[in-house]
Amino acid sequence: MYYRYPISDVHIHAPHRAFAEETLDMVRELGYQKFVVLSCASLSPEFMGNNILCAAVKLKSSGRGYAFAAVHYPETGTPGPEEMLAQAVLYHELGFDGIKMMDGKPNIRLRTGVPLDDPVYDPLFSFMEQEDMPLLYHVNDPVEFWTWDLMPQWAQALGDRVFYGDGRYPSKQQIEDEALGILNKHPKLRVIFPHFFFTAINRERTKQIFDTWPNVSYDITPGWEMFESFAQDYEPWRQFFIDHSHRILFGTDTISDHWRETVSCLRRVMETSEEFTAFEEKCRGLALDGEALKDIYQHNFDRYLPKPPRPMNLAGLWDYGQSLYFRAAAPGQYGQKAAVNIGEALAALES
């Protein structure tokens, strides 16, 4: 695949062992300079071993891969502040390069039951500030997901899993405000909000966030609905990308069964002025200039992760992986899927 400029991807997932090798094949085929593989361990007990699997991908990446760990949660609520901190310290000692959080995804926010800026998180974020440990933090989902009739067909097909308008969930605005409340308490925290923080529906709000919190960056990982928003207010958004190219990173949310199409569509949005449909959404390419493209594709990744990937502690990773079996065996909480996921991750680490 031809590239005008080097590209690095800040947002890749490998939730199961079968995806680990495919991730490495994808990175090779796409010719990425660098990439970050992000753990899904906080999403569900089914992915309990995903920190280990992300470490395995990083170790096999010939020095191009970074790995972000995720905090383990009980089925409801959050770990206590001491455990939250202990997990962050452990991940740093094991050699992870950052942390991926998903607490701001509405269904997980419902499950934890506490605001994102609750004091339970403060020791974790303070440690990350102290160690300059970066954070990629999924917050919210598309605003359409609070109104059934506005949801795209693929989302409606998922039913209650992604419909947040039944009265149980906090509003999109509340979740956004909670996330920004973290930054008021932890101004040195270096955070990327993926999926453009789901603020593409409001350009002035996006500019206000960038102006207020200088350590905030966005990635352009789809939902494609944000690219439809850009197309509907085309020239102002195009100029926004040029003016703020130093705050926007390239990300794809791969791996998936359509990663080639995803990457191709993203490049059409960045590099061309073509009009096209991507996954039900009507897009128009922003035709960015060379300097903006170099920022988004590569330079901002290097600013965000300026050092080589941190060395992984193999012995410590193995001990940590073994300890997860005890967590998985907690009565009534996790079950066989978690144990299988841990075993697959440890097997990938060994291979």
C-alpha cells in the first residue's frame, strides 16, 4: 500500500490470540512505522488476559509496537483507590507504555456506577502524571445512540448493547463533563480521547476543549458518523484540521474483518477531496496539505510517545498472568471464558 508519508497507528486492538498474528501481519502489510496495541481487559472478563496478549504483540513487533494495559474491574463498581493505584504501578513495572481506559463508554460507566472524575480514580491519575504515563481514554459514544430512530442500522442490530436512551444511562453531556473534570484535577495528565471525543457534531466545543486543556489530543479512529459531520460543515472543519493538526493522531480501531477498507477510507478522508460512503455514512475527503498529514500520520505519535517502547519484564509478566487465574476463579464473577483467554495470552507470550 503506497503512502505519501510514514504512518503510525495509535489505536489497534487484539482481543484474542487469533488476532495477535493478524495484527502483526496487518502492520507489516500497511508498512506502519510504529503502532500501539490497546488492551480490552476492562471491557469484559472475557478479555481478562488481554494485557498479556498486548505485551506478546509488542514483543514480536521488532521494536515498532507499544502496549497499553487496562485496569481489571469487578463485575460491578470499581476497584478501590489503593487497588487501582497498585495495578498502575504494576503495569509500569512490567514495562507497559501507557494505559487504555474504557470507563467512559456508557455501558461501562453504568456498570461502575461512579463519575469518571470520582476520587476513586485520583491515585491512578496522579501516578500517571508523576510517571508521565500516557492515557488513551474512550469516553462516550455517538450522540445518536441515545435516540433509537437516529441510530444507524448496524447499531440498531446490536439492540440494547449500544442504545442508551432508556433512562438508565447518564447523558452524553454528563459523561463528557466528567471526563473533563479529570483534567481539572490532573492537568499534567497526557490524554488522547479516541473517536474525536464524539464532539465532531460541535466544532466550537471541540475548539474550546483544545484551547482549555493543552495536554488533550484526539484520534481520528472511526465511528464514521464524525466524518459525516465534517462533510456537513466542510470548509470550517477542513480549516480546523489544518490549524489543529498538531493535536490529532491517526488511529483505526483495528483489528477487524474489514481493516483494509477502514484504512483505505481513512486515507481518502485525509488525502483526497472525494465524496464517498463509508459504513452507511456519507463522507467527503478533507484534502489536507502535507504538513497537516505529516502531523496526523507520524509527528504527533512521536510527540506523544517520544521514547522507544519500554522493555518488558518477562518474568514479571508470567507471574502476573498466573495471578489472573486466581482472579478468574473468584466465585460467581468470571468463569471459563476468562480462564481460556488467560491461557491463550500466556501461550502467545511463550511462543
